[in-house]
Amino acid sequence: MIRSIAIDGPAGAGKSTIAKKIAKQKGFIYVDTGAMYRAMGLYYMNKGVSPEDTEKIEGLINDIDVSISYENGEQVVSLNGENVNSKIRTPEVGSMASEVSTNGAVRKKMVSLQQQLAKTRSVVMDGRDIGTVVLPDAMVKIFLTASVDIRTKRRFDELKEKGIECDFEKLKKEIEDRDYRDIHRDNSPLKKADDAVEVDTSELNVDEVVKKILDIAESKGL
Ligand code: DC
């Protein structure tokens, strides 16, 4: 039987770290939907398209092929056949992804790809609209949160580890702007599904969050 776990929440709440571990424990595949929007963002950025230029964004949409594959258990995101994993993690690409993801045509394309993936394999999928739009029938829905300062600190450390230097206050502002856009957009805004369980990760370490979610999954028969 194909099963799914949906994990939604704002930037830096710990979604991908946690989702990866849950997927490993359960033997499911991990689908990072943010990476797919980032690949779209990267395409438009490289083409010099302004995020306000709806006509251009929609006009180019059929030229973009985003696909997901797995290498040694790691998700590989390809943009028109090129592995873009190493190019999509910068704050600039994150902001562009947040901007172009407000476009209905972009979302339609990504949601259909994500639903297709979840039809073939059991998944742990993370994003902003997984429990509400992409997988409304997911057996387990989690809404991960943490304070903005903690989320900024986590992103800051993550980027530093990758050798990407940035200014803490600038990063915090970028995260706040992204939160605002993700929450207030008309198309599938970031929001907790009615049947999702909220988990605040501010005071918990990774293992504690994983355990909490595995317990929730078990209580739901998964
Ligand atoms: O999770 P992330 O930071 O990699 O996501 C980048 C942006 O993509 C995020 O700011 C909003 C958008 N996104 C979305 O709109 N829906 C999703 N399911 C996942 C991400």
C-alpha cells in the first residue's frame, strides 16, 4: 500500500532534516518540493526574468523541465536535464523561488509532478502546501514551526557549513519577507491543514522532533 507523510512549515523550521530522517526510518522516499520551486526560480533567474513579469513567467513555462531522481538515496533535482542541486541553495534562489511560486501556472505544474511522484511510491514530502493541496489525504500531516530567530540561526549555520557567508540580519529579513509572501499569497498559501499536528521545534533537538513525529505516525497506524 502506498502511504504518505506531509510536512509543511516556514523556511528553516527543520523540515528537510527531519523529513529525510523519517523517510529513512520508514523506508519511504523523501521529496523536497522546495527544491523543485528553487529549480524553477533558478531557471527564471538565469533568463533574467523579473518575478513581476507574469506574462514571461507563463510564456516560458513549457520550456522548463524539472525532474526528480535519486542517487545513493539523495534527491537529485534536474533542470532541463542538468543536476542543479549545488546551485539552488543560495538565499537569492530561495527568494526567487518564493516569488515565482506565487504564480498559479508554476504551482499547477509543480503540484501535478509532486502528486505523480506520490502515486508511485510511499513518500515523506515537505513544503508549504503538502497537507492542504498536494496530498490532502496524507495519513500523517505535520506542521513544523520555530521562532524566526532560531530559524535564521539554523539557516545561517547551514550556509556557513556550505562555505556561503552571509549577514545574519539580512538573512533574517529575507526569511521574514519569505514567510510573509508564503503566508499571504492567494495561491495555496502556507497554512496548517485542519488535521495537521503542529510541532514547535524551537526547543527540541533533531532526534526529539523525529521521535515525536514517529510517535504521531504510529498513533495514526503508520
Ligand atoms: O522550502 P524552501 O525554502 O526550499 O522553499 C523555497 C520556496 O519555494 C518557498 O519560499 C516557497 C516555495 N515553496 C512553495 O511555494 N510550495 C512548496 N510546497 C515548497 C516551496
